Amino acid sequence: MIAVLDYGIGNLRSAEKALQHVGADARLVSDPKQAARASGVVLPGVGAFGACARALRSSGMDEAARNAIESEVPFLGICVGLQLMFDGSEEDPSAAGLGVLAGTVRALPPGERSPQMQWNVVQACRPGSRLLGSSPEQWFYFVHSYAPAPEIATSASVVGTCEYGARLPVAFERGNVFGTQFHPEKSARNGLELLGRFAALCA
């Protein structure tokens, strides 16, 4: 079972349904004990960083996320769910992230439309990524005003970047931890294939 963490924010069911579409036994989970029994965990997120960070903590699902990562269960953060894996975000400096990935989330570069609400090409940084597969370039759908800082793009955990006023790191992979700034559940075939690869890691 893949647990999609339900911590009281909107639009969680689209990730659950997309995983079910690729054959995974995905379920919304609001009890940390249920998440502890899962073979994979997904942390979605939409809206403001601070509101999501506070909801994650008040629901107790922050500990569920940390426990999954420490137990080496495959873990996937999506959009704000990815941002929550960092130390924090300049969108709300008073709200702490999980600190699983080092660095800060920043506003999109000046001069570009914000939010980025479009399809964009993700370029692979590392051959044979378990998350992105073997294709050097793929289109994915983005909806975001903040992203991991551009200087993180050279980090060893970055497996995909996109160009949007700068080279933005948008796909991450470190051991059992994965993350995407884009929305695979809204990215048609490429997104479903990515979720299928994640589901296979959980099987």
C-alpha cells in the first residue's frame, strides 16, 4: 500500500487517483499508524508553504514523513510537498520545513511570470535516474511561484532541472527520497510513467 499523506490541505485525491491508475494500491491516510504500515509514502502539497508546514505538524503527519524516510521506505514529495522537504522557504521564514534536503526555497527569478503555470521541459542531470527513467528530456506540468534555490541545481541529489529565468532544480533523488516540483499527476503520459516507476520501487 502507498500512503498519500492527508494532512488537511486540498487536492490530495488527484495524486491518489493517478497512482491507482498505474496499478498501485494508493490510499489517503490521515493516521500516522496507517502510514507506518505503508510500503511507500507520498507527500503532496498545494498552496502556501507556511500553511502546509503548519498543517503537516498539527496533524502529526510530519513524524509519519520522517519515520518513512528514516525507515528507508520510498518517499515522494510533490510540488509544495517537495518544498516541505527543505529547511525552509522565503515565502514564510517563520515556518520550518522537514530539513530532509539541505537548502532554501525561493521565489521564482524576477522577470519571469509568477506563478509558472505551464508545461516545461525537464532535463535529466544524471543517467539512469530511478525517478525520471532514461529519457534526457521530458515535458511536465508546473504550477508554482516558489522553487528550490537555483544554486542547489549542482547538488548530487538533483536529477532534473528546467529553465525558467534560471536553471531550477525540479527533480530530486537521494536514496529512498524522491521529489518533484512539477505535478506528475497532471503531466499526462510522462507523469503516469514517473508514478509507475515510483510504484514499482514500493512493490
